[in-house]
Amino acid sequence: MKIILNNIIGLSLIAVAIAGVGRYAVDTVAALKSRELENIARFQCAQSSSYETKDASGALVRYPMEELYQACLREKGIK
């Protein structure tokens, strides 16, 4: 009887530990995915509201137009 009770308690502790690790993993993946989607939206806004120019050394440089960039971010629900 004592062995069965110990097995039940042991299995319960293992189940709780596995559930805790699983919950942590799901929360971590959800946070990372949310951040990834935000970064993709920021990249798309930067691409769509940028202009190109050459600097003094002749290198091609892209700059976002701040007003359009901020409007795009607002439309996507960022900031």
C-alpha cells in the first residue's frame, strides 16, 4: 500500500513538473513569435517609406521618411 502511494505521489510530481515546463515553453514561444511579427511589421514600414541617396563617398544609403514611417507603424498597431 505504501509503495503504491509513493508511486502515485511521484507520478503526480513528475506530471506537475512536465506541465510547468510545457507552460513555460509555450509562453516563451508566444513572446518570441509576437516580437518576430512586430519586427516584420517594422521592416515592412521601413521598406515602404524610405528613400535612397548617395553619401559623400558615393555609397548608396537608405533613410526612412519619419512621418510616413510613424504613420505606417500606427496603422499596424505599433507604438
